[in-house]
Amino acid sequence: MAKIFKHRTDVAYFDYKDFKTLQRYINVYGQIETRKKTGLNEAQQRRLARAIKRARHIALLPFVSNG
């Protein structure tokens, strides 16, 4: 499988309020994409997961998909 973002390794901060950007890192089942698909390093992937979980907690993103 190809990486989603080939040139997105310079991301410094993921904002949990920017749910449009975070949606791109969630698959059709509502799961967070793996590092292999996102192309992020470990620290960036942890920051991404934390932002997605915060957005889910305040109901900006769903916990599961509608399907």
C-alpha cells in the first residue's frame, strides 16, 4: 500500500479542532491509519492519535463509522 502523504513528514502540530484534516487520517472503519500509510514518524503519529482522540471526545469526530 502506498503512503497517504508522501511529503507530510514535517508536521509539527496536529490541532484537534481541525477535524477536516484529521478525517484524512481515519479509514472507512473509523480507525486511525497506521504509520506505514501516513508516512509519519513515531512522535508525529502519537501526536496525531492524541489529536484524533481529543476530537472524538468532544464529538468533532465519530468513534465508529456509519456502516
